[in-house]
Amino acid sequence: QVQLVESGGGLVQPGGSLRLSCAASGSIFSISAWHWYRQAPGTQRELVAFINPSGTIYYSDSVKGRFTISRDNAENTLDLQMNNLKSEDTAVYYCNAATNGGAYRYWGQGTQVVVSS
């Protein structure tokens, strides 16, 4: 079992920055891929970025060049640095951890990001 807890969300003006963090505990060494998803009101949950232990990183086109995903092994966290935030980035952001082939997926409770003037 893996437990995930997100933090770092809040209210920020357009063009501002936030850093989200996902604290992981449990059998984290069984995880082969780490993801950030987000869900805005009235929309389906969408993939924002992922990273795996080999170093492969993916970003959705909408956040490429603005967001950076990283893992801190010493602190057992998954982080998302978000720069140049736009109003369309407003959503609840979720941390996700997947075992090989996606056989098991674990989710955090989400942290809300609001980008508004």
C-alpha cells in the first residue's frame, strides 16, 4: 500500500508561481511511475506530467515550458513547480503513483490551485 498527501495549493495571480508537493509513504519502492493530474470543475481529470525512476519525464502540451516535475528521494516527495500560471490552470491537482503496467494506482486527496486576479 502507498499513501499520498498533496500540499502547496492556494490562490495566486496570473503569472505567479506555486510549488506543489506530494508526500509518499508505504511501499513506495513498488512504484514505477509518478504522475500529477488535475481536474477543473465540469471537466474530466487530465494528466499534467509524469516521471519514472529511469528519469523519463512527460508534460502535457498545455503546461510544457512552465511546469517542472521532480522527485526528492531523501524526502520521499513528488513535486511540481508551476511558473507563469494562467487562469486555465485553476483545478484540483492530484498526485498519482502507479506500479508496473498500471496494475495498481494510488491517489492523494488533491490540493486546490486557483489562478485569478
